Amino acid sequence: MQDDVLTRVTNLLARELGMYQTLRRMVGRELEAIVLNGDMEELLQILQEKQEVVSQLQLLSDTWVDALPAMGLGELRGTVGFWEKLAAFFSDEDAAAFEKKLMETRSAAEDLMKAEKNVQDELEKHVQQLRDKMLQMKQGRSAFIGYAKMGGGNLDLN
């Protein structure tokens, strides 16, 4: 049973880690689309792809919920002491391997969150720049219309 629990948990963590790494690469692509390319269509495509991975993460979360009772754990993942209770199922050697995989997964999740925050900050900068440009265009158009109304030449506004 212990080997089965270790295998299941390790596989679940490995899948989760892979999804975090995939999302992290996508976040890098988002940043490139925003900063280097200014390509909002590409950004939207990446966001759609990310949604698919996020949906897979939700399914994986459901798998954890289903797997825990089968492993003899009534606790929910994320509750206080959960990981320690899970590690108690393993020998010292297996617990060390489990802890390593858990730390790797947590590190990837933290890196993803930092990268997401960075992209959000960059996107907000670009949105503000777009707003500023639109305001300048609006002000320029208003000035142009005012100039034309005052007889500033034979200008066709259409």
C-alpha cells in the first residue's frame, strides 16, 4: 500500500509540476507578445491556450480529491498539516523523495505566480499607454474639428 500511495502521489505531483511549467512557458510568451510584439491577438490566443491548461489543473485537483480517501486520508489538500500527514505514510527515504518533489512543485508554482504578476504589471502599463494614445487622438480630433469650424481651411472631415 505504501508503494502504491507513493507512486500515486508522485505521479500527481509530477503532473501538477508539468502543468505549472507549461503555464510558466506560456506566461513568458505572453510577456513577449505584450512587450516585444505589442500583439494583442497573439496574447488572446495564448490566454485561450492557458485556459485549457488551467482546466486540466482543475481536473487534477479533482483527482486529488478522489485519490485521498483511497489513500486513507480524510483531509483535504491545502489544509494545515496535510502534507505532513501524507509524508507519514512513507519510509524516511521515500518521505525525502516525496518532500523533494513537493518542494520542486511548490517552487514552480511560486515562480509561476511571480511571472504572472510581472505580466499583469506589463499589461497594465500597456493598457495605460493605449488609453493615453486614445486620449491624445480624441484631443487631437477635437482640436482639428474646432480648427475646421473656425474656418481653418477647406477640410473634409469625412
